[in-house]
Amino acid sequence: MDFFEQLATLCSREMTGALKDKDADRVSCVIEGLATMLGRSIARGTGGDGAEIEKLLMGCESHVAAEAAGMAGMMNLQAMMRERRGGSRI
């Protein structure tokens, strides 16, 4: 299993549990942990060069926004389909 698959599995398992338990603190911990390690990885990957860090942060921000929007769209579509079949929107 490659790095992305391992990370996706870990995050998915943790987020599923947090959402099932309605545990906002646990959700926040996942996001905070990912942000912390992303920041550290960027710093190490750029050798601490401020200009390079800025470039990577701008690219990361765009990528995160696109992923969040895409996932939100998929979640909304799934909810709409459940609702049409007579299920709950939640």
C-alpha cells in the first residue's frame, strides 16, 4: 500500500468514527494533525526557504479548496439521491 492509500485509510477510519459519534473535537484533531504534518513536510521539503514555502502553501490551498468542493458536491448529490428514494437527508 502506498503512502496516500495508508493516509486515506487512516483518515477515513478516524473521520467515520468521529462523525458516527458526533465528536467535533475528534474531527478537529484529524484536521489539526493533517495541517501540522503538512506544514512540517513543506518546511522540510523546501529546506525552510520562505519563498518556496509560500509557493507550496498557495498550491496546497488551491488543492485543498478543490478537494473540499468536490467532496461537498458528492455528499450533496448522495443526500439528494437518498431523499428521492425516500430516505433521510442526514
